[in-house]
Amino acid sequence: MVRIRPSGIRASEKEVVVDLSEFSIADLQNRFAAGEWSAVTLCEAFLQRIAAIDHAGPTLRSVVEINPDALAIAAELDQEREQQGPRGPLHGVPMLVKDSLDTADKMMTTGGSLALVGNVAAEDAFVVKQLRAAGVVLLGKTNMSEWGYMRSTRACSGWSSRGGQTHNPYVLDRSPLGSSSGSAVAVAANLCIGSIGAEVDGSIVRPASANGIVGLKPTVGLVSRRGVIGVAEPQDTAGPMARSVTDLAAILNVIAGTDPADTATADADKLRPDNYLSALRPDALQGARLGVARDCFSAHEGTNAVIESAIQILKNLGAEIIDPIQATTLPFFGPLELELFQYGVKANINAYLAAHPGAAVRNLAELIAFNRTHAAEMMPYFQQEFFELALQQGDWDDPRCVEVRNELRRLSRTEGIDQALAEHQLDAILAPTEGSPPFAIDPIVGDHILPYGCSTAPAVAGYPHITVPAGFVHGLPVGLSFFGAAFHEPRLLGYAFAFEQATRVRRPPQFRPTVS
């Protein structure tokens, strides 16, 4: 329970008691409509919780910056609700966004790097603009793996020079995984209702799995990348993260669609449904043909047991399981993909910095020099050898880069997902999201990633991928993934929803110091 005395309340009036249980977006709207809460009281309650749990207490370090205008925005939205009614389901809903998304306010966009401290964007990222238009209260920005995990060849998930190390709320000495680590941890720890992450390969789905929430990497071209610091354009996308499939679909309704400034989204309005919530049926798995991608399983017996149990549940819910199928021959962060990322990192960082003249550095070369000059703060645990390799690469339209892009698409689509879907007449493919439960945080050696899990095939293909909580191993979350053809988000949302409703796996984190 959080006791709130909103700004300006008369001393004679009672304090508002806000029970920050894990409410859904629909629950919040019902309480708003009943006059039990306002956007201001809810926003203040979340800000207090962030101060108590994220910045103190367990010290999760998932929120890197608080929006100083959050309460003023909430007050304006309360007044609008009273005078005109709510804009829609997200009116007054507190959310957080990854530190790679531009916000045209008093907050900075740094990609997790101290080199960009002071960089204030002149324009909102398109996704942020959509959230604001829907009435979202933007509470702040989330910590991330610095530069999307692309500075070093042995980075540590969730660490940035700006925000320090983000911790998994289930077991604090375990990794939050992925570069959207702060976005996932904040949702899992109930520091917001939902969040926005960004992915090039696993940066949404892997932290969602590791932190016991739902995460969706949309089809590349469904959600705009304008104003988002990226890694490699063919694979980059922003996407929603939430504690339930229903809340995730409600957020997707707002952020999906055509942005004239991102040509990849040209057909998004034509290919998306009017309402993603309409796909959420408890019987969605009846008759669905699902292939089990055994090539994405590891030797970890705990994760495998959780997924085998999930497969049986899917059968019980009416799915036809085809087991095994071959979904990909691409390893996670394999040589071809890493080569693409070298070209992409150089192109994306140079383009972003050129468009943001307020940043202290103007291109990748200056960023590398800044890191060297400030090595004690920037590189206390690992270096920037990936940046240095990227600096030596040619431009994005270099013939070798085009060759690599084409080969990756062939392997991921023609000889990967497309082939598997057609050969077995599948509706979707399933696999463990991650090869093992979250590993221990190790900033000195870097992440101990088992070379399995299923993020790479849909990431390289640019196809949709959703993860939903499936179980726990020693108290650590394990996620189940569904992925399939382009713009099949409604189908995947339906499968994830049916599984979620039948299992109700998710439980709030307890902030245990270590595995006991």
C-alpha cells in the first residue's frame, strides 16, 4: 500500500491509499472511471515505488531517468478526462521507455552511454509520439545494455556506463538479459504498467523471458524505428513489454502502424488488424499446427522440462504438435550476423549523431575517442573492440554488406522459417525463448550464454516473435516462444493468450539475493 497526498490537496482531506498490486490496464481504467484513483495519484505511487525499490532497497537500477514533468502531464490528463472523457484504454497509464528512444522533453537519450549525457532530442520518436497521443504518462527511461550490447565482444547484459548494472528482480545476482533489460525489469517489478523495448536479436524477448513477463518483437515494418537508436536496419524494431498478453496487445494497438518517415512501415496500416485484442481467445490453440524447433533447445534439463510441460499443455488445449522441425541453421550472434552488426553499428551511430547536434560526440570515431579518454568510467569491465572493428567497415551500401544481408535473409527465411512453415503446413513455431534460466551476472568475463534459444531466426528474418511465461527453474523464470510469418502478430498473440490463461504461470518477484 502507498499513501499519497497529491500536490495541492487540502490538509483537511484524506490521503489516497493506492494498492500497487499488479493491476491490468483495464483494472486501472475501471478505477479511474469510478473515481477511486486519478492519474496523478497513480503516477505518484509509482514514482514512490521506483524510489523505494529501484533506486534503493533491492536497487534494481532499471530506471535511469525520471521524467520531471510526469506529474504535470498526469494532472493535465486528469483534467481532460473530467472535461472530455478518456482518449482510450491508455489514458493516464504510466509507462517507461528504453533509453534508446528519443523524447522531446527534459529527459536525455543516451543509449546507456555517458558520452551522450546532455543529448536532448528535438522530436519524439514516432512510438513515443503515439503513446503520448493515446494519453500515456511517460514516467521516465529505462537502463539498457550500453549501445544495445554492441560495444564489446564480451559485454554484460544490463550494464551501462550511465546507469550501472540492472539486476534481475527474481534473484538479484542473476542477469536481466538482453539490451532492453531495464524495460523488462521495471515491468516485472511493477514499477510501471508497461514499457517499450527495442531489439535487433533477442533484446526484447530474452529479457522478457528472464524476468517473467510477456514481450513481443514485432514484424520489422509494423512499428516505426524513427527516433530509435538502432543496430542493423533489417532487424531493428521497437516493441511492447507487459505483464499480460492483454496489456501487451493494448499497447501494440497504439504503437503499430505506418510512419511516413520510416519506409519499412509503408504497408503497416493495411496489414494490421483494427484491434489486436480481438485475437485474444481462450480457444485460439484449437486446431493450430505448431512445430517444435528442437534445434533451439539446449542441454539444460530445467528449461527443457518446463518447455516439455508447456508442449503437453498446448496439446491439451487443442494444438496439433509437429515434433521435431528444423527452424534455423543460424547460431545466436553467428559470424554473418556479427558482420552485419559491424556495418550497422557504424551506419546507425553515425546517422543518429549527425541528426542530434547537441551530443558531445559527432560520429563513431569521436565516440571511440571519448571512451578512451574516459576509460575509467566508460570501460571499467570490458572494452570497445566491437566498435573498433565496426569503424574499419565500409558503408551500409558496401557490396559486401549487401551480400551479407541477402545471405542472412536466405538462411533465415527461404531455408529457415518459410521452409519450415511450408513443409509442415504450420501456423507457427515454438521453442524455449532462452537456452537456460538467467545466468549469474559477471561483468569481468561477460555473459555466460548457452548457444541456444530461438531469438535469432525470427530476428534475422524480420518476423514476429512473442514470449510468454512458461515456468520457473529454482525460482528463475523460463519463457515459451511462438514465432511465425510476417505480420502474423494476431495469431501469435492468440496462442500466447490461450496458454497464459490456461496456466497463469506468472508470479511477482521476491527480490531474493541469490539462488538458495
